[in-house]
Amino acid sequence: MDFTLWLGPLPIRWRARIEAVNEHGFCDRQISGPFGYWLHTHRFVPVAANVTEVHDTIELEVAANGAARWIGVGMWLSLPLLFAYRRWRTRRLLNQQRSCR
């Protein structure tokens, strides 16, 4: 996956690869981007009929050098907002699909 995230007015290019896909979840690993290392695990946990929780785990290292280090720190600090948006957007899309049946 190639995508761009924005840290304020600064475009951050990111390339990730989806790995370890199975019925319990998947991982995305940074190939290039703002961190020295990034592994994001998405785990799907069934809790009831037609109800699944998504659990996220992130392993990361901030880059060691100058500008990349500060960009990584800025991205790390913005992750709670990014995940809140993703949670809201996912719930909205799922509720729209449910109402279309």
C-alpha cells in the first residue's frame, strides 16, 4: 500500500505491506515511511453473533536521525486522533451497510 498522511501541512509518504492474513486478523508492516520500524497487528475477536471487536497492537521505533526522528514523534503523537477517526469512520460505514439491507 502506498499512501500519504498529513502532519499539519507536511505530506508524509508511507509504504506498507499486508502480512499474515487469516480469519483472526492481519498485520501491516512499514516498508518505508516515518518510523524506523512499524508493525501494526489487527486482531478480530468475536464477542457475540454478528459482533466482532477489533484489537490493534502497534510496535514501533522512531527513526534515529534528525528530521525523520521529529516527524516520527509528531506522527506518534497524532496516532490517537488517527485511530479515533478510523473507529468513527468504520462504525459509520458498517451502520450504513446495515441500513441498506
